Amino acid sequence: MTTASLPGGGGHPARRAYAAAERAVALLARLVRWTVAFMAAVILLTTAAAVVDRHVFGTTFDAYDQYARLGLVWMTFLGFALALRERHTIRVEILDGLLGP
């Protein structure tokens, strides 16, 4: 068995480093996708908890709004990073629809 047939073995050191960097970026992208999904769940749960707290128990807890806002901000930035990595664009089409062709 040669070192070229081993995973990450053989070849030019720059190629091995590039392959390792690609694997690290892919792992990071997977982690970011899970984090975005977690943030969406946090937003959903905190908003639902705020509604239940206000209408069922008749009390308010201001931190629900802060947690949802913080989750939305992080989800936006991480989602933008994922879109950029996959060469997608993010655009807001509010003015497009209002102004027409």
C-alpha cells in the first residue's frame, strides 16, 4: 500500500493542506446549517412561550422578545454566510413588486 492511496496521504503538501481545508469548511458549513435550524427553533419556541405566557397566565416576561430577536439576528448572519458559500444571492423584492417592470 502506498501513501498516495491513503486518505490525505501522498501528493504535494499543498494539495493535502487544501483537501484538509475543504473538509474543515464542509464540516463548518454543516455545523452552521444545524445552528441556523436551532435558531429557527429558538425563535419559534420563544415566540410561542411569550404568547402562552401572556394569554394563558396573564403575565409578561420581556426576555422572550430579546431571545427571539437575538436568534433572528444570528440566523440572518449565518444564513447569509451559507448562501454566500453556495453562491446564492439574497435580495429583498418589496420594491420590485411595488414598482413593476
